[in-house]
Amino acid sequence: MRIMGVILTCEHGGNQLPAKYKGYFKTAKAQTSLETHRGYDPGALTVAKALATGFHFPLYANTVTRLLVDLNRSVGHPKLFSEFTRDLHPAERQQLLNSFYYPHRQKIEEKIETMIRRKGTTLHLAIHSFTPRFQGTIRTADIGLLYDPTRQIEKQICLRWKNILKVLTPTLRIRQNYPYRGNADGLTTGLRRLFPEHNYLGIEIEMNQALLAPSLSARKKMASLLYRSFRLLKVCP
């Protein structure tokens, strides 16, 4: 299958906190959480922007902290709201959805619909990063390529991409459907319910924050690697 269009998203691109919501985050724990991986995906937005610029792909990025409402969770998911917002009045939670969640998802859905109509099969790359250690366990990957194992084209693309990355940088640990399952709750999983495989392919790129954290140059190095490897993948014109 020839992919005719690519769209990039970054759901956890920043930890910005609009002034009207600062009252929810007055405690020391809340302030600390905003600066950690709980508040956003460090490095992800830099990489997403570099790929968007290099390939001229459309990018839809969110820079408001996920601790208000997580744009990568389905409505009703227990982690849609964090411990700092889940006990708000239902009307306040609905306002968070209306202000941040629905606009982000609606723009992406509309763009994909337009791309499918004009170009055909569309590949969605969702850019994320993950903490090197989670709940005491050290993650054993540098890059994770996440896909739905029942969608053979997504699986084939990720396997080819993994092999290309290993050739370019043999020392990197590249894993498939790690550190999360590619069909777990998330934006790509939700979009697969809306669009059939011959129209939509969703792949989530997860990068280890240990490789991104040292400096801006480290993030640019990761972006360069993904750029070169995607060009060699040759999945679109």
C-alpha cells in the first residue's frame, strides 16, 4: 500500500498551565509534578517540530500540561484527569474537555478526513517520550514503535523502520510495542475506530527521555535519526 499523506501529532508537548487553573496546582507535590514526566513529555515537541519542518508535514501539538486533562486518553478512562483535577465539579471537568481535549481531537480528525479525501491512505505519527524509570523498573529501550498488531501494514512498517534504525545506529535499543502496547487506550487507538486500515495507519513513536534530556543538541540528534530513517523507509512520495 502506498501512503499518500502523513500527519504528526504531539499530545504532551508542554507543561503550560493557563492562569485560570493555577489554583489547582498550589501544593508542592503539584508544582513538582508539573516539571516531571507526569506533566509532559520532555523532548517530544522539539523532535515533532523538526520532523514537521523537515518533511513539511502538518503538526498538531498541545503544550498545556496533561495534568489538567490527558489528550491521549479516551473520555471515561480513569487517567483522563489527574489527581489534581479528577475531583473537580463535573461542570469544571467538562470545561477542561471543551477547552483543550475536544478541540485538539476534532482538528486532527478533520485533517485526517481531508487528507484521506484528497490524497488517500494517511499515516499518523504520534510523537511521545517516556521516562527511563517507571515505578522502580528501568525501561529497556531507547525508541519504541507502537502499532496495532492486528493491522498488518502498521506492523510491517514498524518492523522495516526498526531494521533501518538498527542499521543507522546499531547501539540503540529499538523495540516494538514497548514500553506500552500499541493497541492500548490512546489517540491512535481511538482514530482506528473511526477510520479503516486502507484509509488510516497510526504509529506512535516513543523516545527514552534519557537520550533527550541532556541538551537541545541531543534532541536534534534524535530528530535527525528519525528523519533519516523515515526517508529510507520510503512509504510515501
